[in-house]
Amino acid sequence: MLPQIGIPGLVLILVLSLILFGPKKLPEIGAAFGKTLAEFKQSTKELLEDEEEPKSLQEPKKE
């Protein structure tokens, strides 16, 4: 699906981001991106746990 970026691609992205945003903004952007990923990971984990709870709370079928 997505092509692999590799080291030259990462260097190019870093240089372009330095030009576009400047060295003062990059740490702020990185911190915001990291917080966003952490929140997304946490919410995904909570959703998966919520889906598993009802299955474990169900009583076994009586025949």
C-alpha cells in the first residue's frame, strides 16, 4: 500500500519541515503529535476493553 520512506525520505521530510515551520515551532509540533498519538492509543485501548466486558459478563447458557 504505502511505499517505504527510508532514510533519505526522512531527511527530506525533516528539512522541509524545518523550512516550513522553523526550528522554534518543531518541538511544539512534535509534542502535539505525540500527545495526539497517545490519546488515540488510549481511546482505542478503552474501546477494545469496553467490547470485551459484555462478553465476560454474560451468563453461560442453560440447557
